[in-house]
Amino acid sequence: MLQVHEIREHKEAYITALVKRGLEAKTNIETVLQVDEERRSTQAKLDEILSQSNAISKEIGILFKNGEVEKANELKARTTELKENSKTLQEQLNKAVETLQELLYSLPNIPHESVPAGTDENDNEEIFSEGEIPKLSDNAMPHWELAKKYDLIDFELGVKITGAGFPVYKGKGARLQRALISYFLDKNTSAGYTEYQVPYLVNEASGYGTGQLPDKEGQMYYVTEDDLYLIPTAEVPVTNLFRGDLLMHNELPITCTAYTPCFRREAGSYGTHVRGLNRLHQFDKVEIVRIEHPNNSYAALEDMVAHVKEILRDLKLPYRILRLCGGDLGFTSTLTYDFEVFSTAQDRWLEVSSVSNFETFQANRLKLRFKDINGKNNLVHTLNGSALALPRVLAGILENYQTPEGIKIPEVLIPYCGFDIIS
């Protein structure tokens, strides 16, 4: 959530920056400042009345003590009037605060100056690519056919017990899935990230804290009776571990990793781009989260990018990195790098990770601060990234490692799988 004093100080710059997102925000920004001015004015009036009321109350006490009952009773009538006025002003203040909060929740984060302008994924900027795309035989298959041939994943069985987008992993498919999770966690913890096991359901405050609410409310599964949400990513519970905390500067950075299933009610569509593992309602992901000093957050972002690069190099999958344009940037992010693996059998790129810096946007919602070396309280910067999302990584492995003899296992995963080929 943007900070009002920052909006006031950088009004024109913010309006210009939000154009990168395709958002004409001048009216929204001016409304925020107008409501905040009303809030501040009402607060000042209320403070003045409360001050008067306190002063009169003290005077009444003195008058009663001195036996001047008539004068004291006259002042008591004045305090009754002030109380009524203060009640009215408090109601006006509460309404202004609520309206301001709703307005601020509706504004996305300000894009970083390096974010390219653009309207959708076609305007994203490729900044890096690595790895050789393998040449497959003429009878090479996409992963959903390979999964059926080798009895690795049963999509129809998932439909039977739940619905589309909930696959059942079997045999070596389940082993390979588990191997990837273990490898990712080991890779992250060896890089200094502390592993957490967190709940898969969160309350409304957690959803608001990281920005999934109200922006992505329709994409989340909601448990109505308990007022809880199934998590769309481990970012939500992990970042909320620190909601409301005041950290010391020497506690930063805080680095976390967690494996969770993820649940997303994405709108259904048809075609090969959503077949098999390409788009699911339930999928596994290993996440990395960082709580950083504002001075260090962009160095931390580059470190996270380098970390994901290393994982994909270990897996020997061809990949590229995109800097997302304003129109494709997530609501809470100021700068995001997407990693995509090339699916040779599908002849297309598949997103496997997003690494983002949110600066103070989430921290302001979370009331997550740190006390700097001078004793002043400041908002931290929060960052997160997928390291990695499993479905499309698994799809890339199945398709890129297929041979006439079977599907080879990436060397780094063999100790986790216990086998080197699926045949």
C-alpha cells in the first residue's frame, strides 16, 4: 500500500509512473489527497475539542473544590456540548479513515524506473537467456502424452475426485515431484534461507497484508464458514509471519523458504497452452522470501535472480529472463523478473518463477518496520520469488529429457529420485 505522505510529496511523479501500468491515476491520486486533507482537518478539530474538554474538566474540579457549584454546573453544560461535537467529529474521522484506506487499497505499487512501458506480456523485455535447446526426435511428445505413456500423472483421475486442474501424480511421477521439492529446499537452505512449514489457509488480515486482497479475491478459494482462504502461494503465510513486528536493524536481512501446495481459481480456458501441467488449480511450489533493509533490497533482488539462475543451470534446462512491463506487472510489485523454461515438445516458453521487489508496499500493509541505527522506525522492503514452481519445471524435464529409450533424469536429481531414467 502506498504511503499518503509519499503520494503528497511525489504526486506528479506517481501519476506519471502509473501510466506505465496503463492506469490514468490522476483522479484517484487527487481523491486520496482530498480525503486525507479532510481526515487531517477533522482530526485537528477533534483534538482541539478534546483539549478544551480536558481543560474545562480540570477547571470544574477546581470550582467544586472551592465551593463554586453554580459556575461548575454551567461549565458541565459546556462539556456536554463538547462531547456531542466530539462524537460527531469522531464519526466523521472514522468514515474518512475508512474511505482513505479503501482508496489506498485500490492503488497498485509504483513501477521501478527500469520497468518498460507496455500493455501485456508481449511488451516484456528479455534481458538474459542461457542453455541449449535440445533437438528431439520427430515422434517427440508433449508432457501430457509422456505422463500417460509412462503412467506418471493421471489427469482424468484428478477430474474424477475433484475436477480439472487437480492432477494425480503416480509412481515415478510422484517420486520425481518429491525429488524436485527436496532438491529446491536443500538448494535454498544451503544458500542461507531458513526453512519454514506454514499453514495452507490464511485469514483475511494475511490476504490484505501481502496484497492478495482485495486485488485477487476472485482468484482465491474461500472457506466461507471459517472466513479463511486457501493460499495462492507460500509468500502469503511466510511474509505474514512478521506482520506487525518491529525489528532491529541488525536482525536484517531475514531470509525464508517454504514448500507448500498452492491453490488458484484461475479462469478456465481451452487450448494446448493450458493442457496438462501448463495451468493448474492446485500445484506445488517452493518459495523464497526476504525481509530487507531498504538500502539493500535491490542487491538482494539481484542475488535472488542469481540463485534461481543457478537452480536452472543445475537442472540443465534452457531458460530466459524477462523484465515485466508495466501492463504485466503484478499489483504489489515495483519490479519483477520472470524466468521461463523452453518446452521443446510444445515449442513455447513456460513461466517457472517470478522474482519481485515490493519495496515498502507490503510492509506498509503489514505494519512491518525496523528500528534503524539512529533509533528511528522505518518500513522494511519485502521480496519474494519462486524457487521454483514445480508443474512447468516438471513439464520441461519430461519434454526436454525425453529420448527413444525413455525420459532421462537430470543428474542433480538422481540422488533424490533413486533412478536415472523413466522407461
